[in-house]
Amino acid sequence: MLKKNFKSEISIILPCYNEQEGIIKFTDKLVERLEKKITKNFEIIIVDDGSQDRTKKFLIKLCKKNKKIKLISFTKNFGHQSAILAGLEKSSGKATVIMDSDFQHPIEILDKFYYHWKSKKTKIVHGIKKRQQTTIIKNFLSIIGYFLLNLLSNHHVEPGGSDFYLIDSEVKEKILEINEPNIIFRMYFSLLGYKKKNIFFNSNKRKYGDSKYDLSKSFYLLRNGILTSSIRPIRAILSLGIITFLISVCFIIFQLYEYFYTENLMPPGFATLAILILVFGGINILAIGLIGEYLSYLIYFKLSKLKYVVDETKNFRK
């Protein structure tokens, strides 16, 4: 259990990758909004996920200008969720907000996040997109992705749900106890069972730079979401192996019946070949399923993974 040593009212975590064009303007607007509308007791943790442009240089300048802005810099690109994890582990606020730094998540609705947490005692406030600023193909693939994720995993993920949310420190502690670097954090909201409020918003168009989430990264995120939260696919393979094996047994019985009691025999060797394929095919699938059960247990519960490697930090107290 983490120690409740709160230094801020609220922590804002900004995963960042190649955002040199807009990061300073976004951070300035965020600071202005926090100070005028929410609270002056805040910290902004920007996690540079191995940017290849001048993002890190700009972030260092921001840290020198404002001590409430803190930097975690990775040695290379470890991924969006790893950046969120690093921010969560370093944050010291009573509540923590995760959001993108590209203006697509509107700063204005942070007031609603804070209100529902502070006044309504809501442990999780989640931003849900009402519309996507993207192509028809990506929208369609997003719908399919959410369907597969909810079908094959043990958790429910809100369609349109993004990494734009506020969580109470109590929720943060429970999430960090999971100790899984490849999880999609918002997948665990339904598992934890805390009081949750959805805030619907219109996603803004990206003002600067290009989107970092292409189809391959989206697929990788979907894959990790399923593998780190469920063993349903493996159990489906196991069930398929059992069904295939039972069918082969029924086929053997049928062939024995035809051989002894009827004259409707198949061509010589065909029955033997079919039986061998079914039997050994069923056994192989069954064996793969059983091995998968053991591997999933070891991977999910026993093996520790490299989360990320920090190259440099700024404005954190030692």
C-alpha cells in the first residue's frame, strides 16, 4: 500500500511524444485554467516518451520557468500506457488527471472533473468522446475493437472511452497494485467497482503535429488489452480441442458400427486417415490449450516485466 503523503490537491499527467509544436501553448493554457478555475495547489507531470524532436528541450525550459511543472524523460519510446504508469507512480495529488497534450482533450471540462470528485465524492470521472475527429475507416475499426475487447476480456470498456479521466488517490493505489506495465488502465475501472461518472465531450481537432496512434499501434493496444486482462481466448481454444476430440470419438464409434453392422463402407484407408487426423488434431489443440493455461498463469501472475527506463527527471524532490 502506498503512503498517503499528498503534496498537491491535484496532479495532471501528460504523456507526450513528439509534441514540440504545441506543448508550450498547451501547458500554458492548462496552468492558466487550473489557477483561475480549479486550484493553485497542483502539479503537472509531463512524461516524455522518448521524443525524437525538440520536445524534451522545450519541456526543460517549462520546468525552469514553473516548478509546478515536472518532467519524466524516458530513454526511448516505451508506449503511452507506460508513460501513464510512470506519471502515476510519481504523482502526489489527492486526485490525478490523465489527458493528452495535443488539445484534443478539452481543458475546459477539467472543471467538471474536479467538481464531481470534490463535491460529489466520485472516485472516477471518465471523459467519453461523443464524436471522433477521424476517418470513417478508423471509426469502424474502433467500433470493432471495442466489441472484441469487451467480448474477449473480463472487463467492460466504454465505447468512446479515452485516456482522459480523473481518479482518486485510493483508485490510483489499487491500479498500481496490479503491477502490469502493459495494461490499458481504463479497462480496470469496471473491475474496481468504485463510483464512476462519465463526462461526454466533443473531441477537438489536433492543432499541431500528427496523430501518433496509427492502426498498428491501435492493434497492439487491443492485443495487450486482451492478453493482460483475460484468458478467455485460451479457454476457447481448449474448448475447441475438447469438442474436436469428442467428434473424433463419435466418428470412431460410427465407423465401427458401419464395419460390423452395415455394408456401406468408405473407400479403403479413408476412414483410418480421417480418424487419425481428427484424433491427433483434437489432441494437439487440447494440448496447446492446456499449455496456454499454464503459460497465461505464469505470464499474468508470476513474471515481472520491464516497465520503462527513466533517462532524466526535473523538479521532483529527492
